[in-house]
Amino acid sequence: MSGWVATRGELGRRQRDFDRDCARLLAEYEGRGGRIFCGRGCRACCTLTVDCSFGEALLVAEAVNEGLGRALDVYVERLRERLPKVADLKSYLRMQRRELGDCPFLDDEGACAVYETRPFACRALFSTRPAEWCGVDFGELPAIEKELFMASLDRTVVDFPTHYLAEPRELARALEGAGLLAMERVFGFSLAGNLPYLVWLEKHYALSQKCVEGDAAVTALLETEGLNLPFVLRLGKAPA
Ligand code: SF4
């Protein structure tokens, strides 16, 4: 497991550096008169699909206690029930928000129970609009309201068409990519996907140990156990 020890150590350092860089970016943005609306207790963005590398999911898995584990089981059961009816990525993202709802890692008070180890995708969301906009299902919004909202966004700072600050998200995507490359270097392949599902695979199938045996062993496990679900997993192979 020494490969994972090194990968996790590197990831922890990258997360700390990322938080420091984001604090600087936010201070610069606010110094130019911008405002970020995120605040303690706000969880409207925790209904969005969270995609991350398997290494990031491993850090979260270490923070999942018994109570969160039960919520995770319920989430994955509902996810697996619904996925066979999902035809494309857009429908998957919509189903996630409308039918699965909150992330299973929210605690009873609505705070992130895995805050210290949450993935880059969560760390990178800084809302330039009030929290209610983070909970809006744009597929249900009247066209005129959607147009007005889009027109109100400052495209020089947001990750358009979202209202989240662009620079942290760009940095997060680069770091996710670096994490996947690090996994390829160590194990010869990379794995990414839906955060709760990856954590569930680690909890129930010790997937990190299977990774040490290589991508063929991981694929065999997923296929044998019927776990290779569409949209929620991405297995990448390092070029030969
Ligand atoms: S991991 Fe934490 S911050 Fe990310 S969606 Fe879940 S509860 Fe929210």
C-alpha cells in the first residue's frame, strides 16, 4: 500500500496549497469590489453532482463514520435503482439533483461532515450570487428568468454559464488532472467519478487494495459484482 501512502500525502499537500491559493484569489476579488456569498451553514451547492479522483475519495472514506456510512448506503441504493433509467449525462446530472438530493456527507445540522478532506470540486465553489441561486434547477426556470440571470453574470470572473468564480475552478481542474496523472504513475491507470459512489466502493469492496493489483483486477471486480455503472466511474489507462 506504499503507493497509496505517497499519493495521499501528496494530495493532502495539494489541498492545503489549494486552500491557501483560493484565500488569496478571494481577497483579490473582494479587493476589486467583488462579493462572495458563501457562508457557514450554507449547503445549497451540496445537491450538485460531485466528481473527483479516487485518491480524493479515499481521503473522504477515512472520515466517514458509522452514521455517515448508513446515509451513504441509502444514497448508493437509490443511485443504483435510478441509473438504469438514465439515458445520457444531462439526465444523470438532473436525476442526481432532483431525485437524490443532498450529498450523504452532510451532517444532521446541514454542515459538511468531511469538510477537512472534501474534494477539489467542493473546495472550488465560490458563489458570486446569493445562495438561493446555487439551489436553482435551471432546467425548470422560465426561459426569460434564465436569460436575465445569465446576462447579469460578470463573464470576466465567473466560470460561465455558472455563477461560481472561475479561477478556483480552473485551478481545481488542473489539480484533479495532476492527481489522476500521479495515480497513473504509481498504478498504471487512473480512476475517477461520483464521490459518494467511489467512497462506497472503498468501504464495501476495499477498492484501494484492488488498485494495487492493477486495472485488470479492478475491472474484473467491477464486472463480476455488477458495479461498473454508467456515468459514475471513469477508468483511464496510462499511455504505453
Ligand atoms: S463533500 Fe461536503 S462540501 Fe462536498 S457536496 Fe458533500 S457535504 Fe457538500
